[in-house]
Amino acid sequence: MFRFLCGLIFGLVLGVAAGWWMATRPGPAELAQWREELATSSEAIRQAFQEKLELLHLTATNIQEELARRGQVVRRAAVDLGHTVADAATDARIVAAIKARYIADPRLSALRISVQCTSGRVFLHGTVDSADDIGRAVLLAMEADPAVREVTADLKVSPAGR
């Protein structure tokens, strides 16, 4: 009799849980609306990112021209350069924030890009797959933390397979 009651209670709980799951599951209309909102949001983000790349002259063409001229890419944030700069803890926070952005980015490899920071000045060394990725790496580094004053990229283009 005890097994029967336990089985009955278990069956009732399982039935209620299944009913609740079926009732709260999003329908096709909600899923379509979510997809549309996601597509709209991702397009807006992509456009904003592209505008920032162009504003900071970080397009592939700009990067290639600057690499040919200077051998590296340097961008300064528009802040008061005479401002007192952060200490070692801030530099460590900046490096961690940049590495986190590189890890989250599907096109960049945090293992192939070395990040160093001294007094808010960030230095990037390593390899990326394309000139576009150099611009992307610089932009992500500049936006990682408000204490970033300058980003110098000494990144070489070398596809991952090489």
C-alpha cells in the first residue's frame, strides 16, 4: 500500500509538472517575435560597431595603410592626457577587461593576443586572422575600461592555420 501511495503521489507531481511546462512554453508567435527583436538588435549593434570602426579609422584599409607607414597601430582615447593615471590595480583591471572581451568575441583569440598595460596605455602584441581583426581588437581594447588612455597594436596578420 505504501508503494502504491508513493507511486500515486509521484505520478501526480509529474503530471502537474508536465502540465505546467506545456502551459508556459512559448508559442510559435512569441518565438517569431523574439527572433525579429534579436535580428533588429543585432543589426543595430553591428551598425554601431561599424560606425565606431570608421570613426576611429580602424577599417581594414586604414589599418593596412598605417601598418605600412609606421609598423604599428596607435589610437588615443579622447580624454585629458594630463589626468592622473591609475595604479597597478587599475592596469590589472584593464588587462582583465580586455582579455574578457577577446574571450567573448568569436573572431578574436585571447590566446594569440598578448595584452599589457602601463598607466592606462595598452599594448597589444600577437597575431590575428585579418586586418579587420586588428581594428576590432583595438576598438574592443579602447572600450573595455574608461581608464584606457591609449592603445598601441603591434599585431601581425597570420591566419590561424599557419
